[in-house]
Amino acid sequence: MSDNGKTRLADSAIPERAVTKIDSTQEPKTPQRVLCVNAHPDDQEFTVGGTVAKWARAGAEIITVVITSGDAGSNEHTPADMTKTELAALRETEQRNASAVLGVRETVFLRYPDGTLQPTLDLRRDLTRLIRKYKPDVVVCGDPTTRFFGNSYMNHPDHRAAGDATCDAVFPSAGTKFIFSELLAEGYMPHEVSRVFLHGSEKNDVWIDVHETLEIKVRALKQHVSQIGSWDPSEMMQEWAREEGKEKGLDAAEAFRVMVLKEDKTSEDSAREANHILADAKM
Ligand SMILES: [Zn+2]
């Protein structure tokens, strides 16, 4: 290839990859169907509970996916005589209760072991199956590239593995027919997700105002009794929401990095499509 050719290729490829399609000045419209994927019971409530509650109340259909059943628990609140199996069952019940408070339609558990999660092909296939089954326009998961938060919390390896496998399932697996072609035999056809909302990111570009649903988020969190005991998370959640909203002048927000994989149809696109259909019908 000539130097000229290289330059042309670079010019056409790189700007598209680097382009930002996010309008950070306004909140995105409510998605229709959301698949919210996290590693542990309570991850969803801590990170995106306000957003999930807001979208559910605005009519979005939310499916919660929990990859492990949290059977490693936390040493502090796990009774000494409790088995892993008992703890997993208890935590699934707590998650279902929390999901119900948020307004989630269905909660799915994949029952991978807690504490040793890896972004394996098996996990990617399982998540691809769920994306093809539920056909979400938006997938929510943790940012897998976040290794450290400040200088006191190292991101849990399960969180990173969950985010990684979810992003890989969204693209390219879910939309590509011949990746995991065994899923076709199960009846799961390709599906393209429009947007991925990554929480726990260091590069936020979308803010969801959650001041009206913060109380619901706290109520959902309180369902995870085996993890938080009688501790009231209200103050901490208000503080987190204030911190996340600060940059946008919001009292309470949850912030995301959003990947736009498919552009929304504009009203002009829809009108044009309708005209085509009309013209076809007349022929
Ligand atoms: Zn977690």
C-alpha cells in the first residue's frame, strides 16, 4: 500500500473511532428495554438503583442479571454457621426483593461462583443468550477498565470480569449470527444493542438526575440485610449522589460513560420510513 493509501485509511478510520456521539447537556430519553448486568446481589442497588427506579417508573422494562449469587458474602454479617448454599439462597431472595422495590420486571441469576469470576467464553455465551432473548436497547454494566477508585478501594475483580464479559457479549457476540452459532439452534437470533451505560467509570459523559428516586434506591438497598445488617445507607447514598451530580450542578445524580453503538432514529428518519411504507403500499 502507498503512503497515500495509508493516510487515507487512517483519516477515514480514526476520526470515526474517536468521535463522540453523546450530548452531555441533556439527559438521554428513557430506554424501552434495559438489561442491567452485575456481578453480585446489591451491586445494582449501590451503583445504579436511582436510575433503574427512574426508568422503571417512566415505563422502561428492566431485566436484572446477577452473575453470581453472592455466596462469598461479607465476613462481618455472615453468621458463622451459615453455609454457602444457604447464603446464596438468602441473597437471591434479598435481590428479588430489592429488584421489586426498584420496579424491575424480572431478575435472572447465572449462579457463577462468587469471588473468582473470570470473563470466560462460557460467561460471554450466557450473557449473549440473555441479550438475544430479552432484546434490550440499553445494557447497563460496570466499567471493566476501572481498576482503582481513589486511593482506598481496589475494584473487585468480579466487577471487572462482569463488565468485560458483558461488553464483549454486547459487541460483537449478540449481533453477529455466527458467533456462538449454537445459540441459533436454541432459537436466539442476533440482536444489536443501541447503547451501553457503564457505571463506576472515570470518564463520565451522561448524568441521570435521581433526586426523585434516591429514597427508592435506599429502600432497595435495605433489602440486602445479610450484607448491611441494620445500617442505614441513606447518608452515604445522598453523599455519593451529590458527589456524582456536582459536575453538572445536580443535587443527586448517577453518572455513566455511555457507548453509542447504534444511532437513535430521528423523527425525520421515522417520517421518511413512514413515507416509504406508504409509497410501497400504493404501488
Ligand atoms: Zn459487588
